[in-house]
Amino acid sequence: MLKIANAQFWVHDQDEALAYYVRVLGWEVRADVTMEEWSFRWLVVGPVGQDDVGLVLMPIPGAPMLEPHSSAQLAELVAKGAGGTLFLETDDCQAAYDELSARGVVFNDPPTRQPYGIDTSFRDPSGNNIRLTQVLEFSTDRG
């Protein structure tokens, strides 16, 4: 059986991203390993109580992985929110919105009722999109 272990976001600054996910969102560090010989840091965080999946905070690569122009382009795309989206689920979107706002999260919009639930969004310091959703019970009967 295959299962998802980690997802990844490109980040402009791993220390800034770490502080945001741990101090602001209240997540925990799962791994923080520096491999000096490769000049590489493996940094994984995740929500407390959800141990089976983590978010890798991967630095935007430079040389030799990417040449400077490509690295700059990737950094610019991440800042614009084009690096992907993380979908978080909560039992109470308004309460989570209020709590996270008090911790310093700046939301793009207030919790809004959608056909699938109550939804809002915000971005991390690098620009990555994060959606917060309270899934509502609905009938699948189309009859």
C-alpha cells in the first residue's frame, strides 16, 4: 500500500517559514536535519496530533540544481502563490479564523459559505496558498 507521507512547499527562507508554522500556526517540528556535505537542510513540520503526514519546507534551490535565472523565476512564482495550495480542514472555520487571526495570520477573506462548506484562505510568508475549510454535511442524493 502506498500512502502520502509528506507534501512540500518551496520557501524563500527556512527559518522564517519554520517560525511561522510553529509559532503562528502552532505546528510541531517533525525533522530538522542539516547535511553539511550537501549544504542542505531537511525541514519538516506538521499539525500537532496528525503524525502521519508532514509539510517539507524546502528552500528554493540555487546552483547547481537551478541556474540563477531559473531560481529567481521560481522564487517569484512562489511569492505570487503559484507554488501550489495546502488544504486544511477544521470543525469550526470561524473559531479557527478568530484564533489564527489573533496569532498574526492575515487572511485573504473572511470565512465564507460555499456549496461544500465554510472556507477562507491565507498565505505563508513565502506566498504559498493555504485554504482552511469546514466541510459541511450535504446530501449526495441528486434524485
